[in-house]
Amino acid sequence: MKKLLLTLLAAAAVMATAVAENPKREFRGAWMHTVFQEQYHRQNTEENKAYLRGQLNKLKEAGVNAVIFQVRPQADAFYYSKLEPWSRFLTDNGAEPSPAWDPLQFMIDEAHARGMELHAWLNPYRVTSAKTQTLPKGHVYHKHPEWFVRYDGKLYFDPGLPESRKFITDVVMDIVNRYDVDGIHFDDYFYPYPVKNLEFPDSKSYAKYGKGMDRGDWRRKNVDLLIEGLHKEIAASKPWVIFGISPFGIWRNKATDPRGSETNGLQNYDALYADVLLWAHEGWIDYLMPQLYWELEHKTASFLTLVDWWNRNAEGRHMYIGQNVGVTMKKPDLAPSTEPTQLRHKINLTRKAENIQGNCWWPAYSVTNNTGGIADELKGEFQSTIALSPAYPWISTTAPAPVSNLKCDKGQLSWEAPAGKGSADDAVKFVVYRFDNDQEIDLDNSEAICAVTWSKTFNADKKGKYVVTALSRVNQESEPRMFTVK
């Protein structure tokens, strides 16, 4: 068996040396966390704006098309909120930034100006990260301390309380209703990661609401209720806002559950009480983004094994793979490959998998710092073309109306589009293609894409045939319109 495994690994390594063609559609995300990022607190408003513009410029150059921006790291806010105080990673004691600015609105505007999506990332239950941390006067904890529990000295919303679920839902919907975000994103922090020999202190809520259920099943039900409720609220308000979850990379081990993976690590289902496959199966979320932060051949949790497992368990929703830049760029590829990193192999695995539509890089700062040369590799080869984000057909299959009045004046293309009606089918962004005059128009050719833009203009600095299409809020593409620039 061991010899067979080594043979399979070697065969996989050989296959990985081939270059997988850059697809026209691919999710290319990057997580930009704010928790423990002291630069935001240290810098003033204008310095923060300049810093974030620089980060977005570097991500765009590396081919990233979706930024996952952490706006609620610890029950606090990187945006104007009447429900929670400003984040301690931005200001002191919940005070408004001075000069005043709204980081979330700024990031939406700047991301869209670069043709990138902006997903607002929230941590639902986490409140503090240290035993000695204090909360500002305006925090909801001071008004409703009964909603919270302490575990390992840290403060969390009690997931077993309906009041906790309602408040978290109100926080999310406040963002959805007031901001033009493209998505809402939760990562892997549901019930906290377990501390050895320390039980999560939810006996009071379990006694009140458990109704004789197995406590593990009851905890999972609590998280299920939050996810299902959020899905319904988002769909009722703005159905085009994508709701995605980025779970820990192991659902369950096969030794625990025959449906599980050939792994031997911590389990989402049992330790964090997150039954993420159920959420996808029930259609409560739009994508799963498992955090596969291990090397290809990791003994406990092999990337090779887990990519295959998640591909087979997508449950009809999009699957994007979370990749750790440091691990990927520090580890050499499997023999007989001579690649100095595992980047090519990992990207090829995800692109060859039928049910995987992209990747997300952790953290974004490693991309912008060009850790291990990743930005150079992405820009030069693996994300060298512009990619459209995947469409979400379960929300809508309707293509928007095509653009009209396409023309060029002094080198600037311009066009018109119907006014939006507040639906998923509104034309909100546009794709610009360019072909040589003697070249056949092929809209599946990713190399022909010049831009994805929220603007209705484009600088046509070369002669040729330009094609413009409209994209709906869920990335359905319209019929094309062409103009020849002579």
C-alpha cells in the first residue's frame, strides 16, 4: 500500500508540471484581516487610505478579483455602526476615527474602482482575544452581560441563546442593508477551538433550550439556526449578496464517519459544531472555502487528499480553496518534480477539479509582500489574465440586457446600460474584450479580456475590435456588443 501511495504521489507530481490554462471564470480571493494588525491603529486616516490603496493595487496586479475584508474582528466595527463600537484595532475605546472615515465604504469604492469584488468578513461569536481585554462603554456586553460566556478567560456570545443569534443577525443585516457589499463572509470561528480538559460553559442555555438533545447535536443546531436565519434574511433583503463560509479544512475524519476524509485532525463537525456540508446541501450558503493550509503530502491532513474530498462534497454550491501562502511557497513540490514551491501543483489540482471554481490566498498581506515570490508567479503566469467571478445560477440565470450606444470618442469607449431595478439581474459591471482586426471573436478566450469594470467607459489605447458585455449582480453575462477602433 505504501509503495502504491508513493507511486500515486509521484504521478500527481508529474501531472502538476503541466500548466493549467487560465480560465475565463475563476474566484481569486485574498483575505485581508484586521485583527491584530496594528498598522491601522498606528496610522492616521490619510495614511490608512494610502496604505489600503497600495494593498489593493498590488492585489489587482497579482490577478486577485475578490477581497475578503475583515470588518468585524471582535464584535467591533471597521465601519459606522449603531450596534457595536469602532474596532480597537482602529481606534481607542470605541472612539470614531479622526478625521472621520468609513473603512468599509472606502474599501467597497476602491475595490470596485479596480474591478474587484468586496466581501465583508465577520466573526460571529468572538468578543475578546485576551483575559485582560476590556470593552468600551458602548459595547452591548455592558447592557446584556447575560448573552455572553467566558471560555479560557475570553469572552464569546453564547450560541445557544436566541438573543445572541438575533443580535448577530442584526449586525450582519445592518451591513447588507446600508452597504453595497458583494458578499458576506464567515470564517472558521463558530464555537471556539477547544482547549484541552476545558468544557465550553453553556450549561445554563443548554438547560433552558436543550430539550434533552445530545449536547453536540444541540450545539450544531444552534449554529445551523444562525446560518439558516441569515440566509433567509439576506435573500429577503438583497438576494444577490453572496453568503460564504470558510471552514477549517477537515469536516470529519473517515475513522469517525465513513463520509469523512482520510485525515486525522480536528473536525469541524465535532469540535467547532459546524456542519458545513448541511449548510451547502440545504442551500443556506453560496460557497464553501475550506482552509486547506497544509502541504501536499501532510501526514495528518494532506492537501492532495482534502482537495479531492471537498471536490466530491461540494453539495451543489461553489467550492473555493483557501491556501496558505507561507506553506505553499516554502515547500518544494513532490519528486520527481523540481519545482521549488507547491504553487503550480496546488493551482493545477484546483483547476482540474470539476466542482472547484477558484482559490483564496491567506493572508492578503503575504501576496502584497510577495512572500516567496508569489505575487510575481501569480502576475506572470497563474493569474496573468483577468478572470470573471463565477456566476450563481441558483440565485438567477437571467442575463442582463446588453449595453447600448457603444461608441468611441478620442480613444475612449463609452456605453449605456438600463437603470437598475434593485434586482439580482441588474447590469452593474461590464467586461471589455479586445481582438485584433483579423482575429476571430471568442469570448471564452481569457487573454482577450481587458477589464472588468463598474464604469461605463474604457480607454481603448489600441486599434482593434472591442466587445463589451454587461454582468449582473450574480455575474451572469449579457449578449455582446462590438465596436471597431480604427
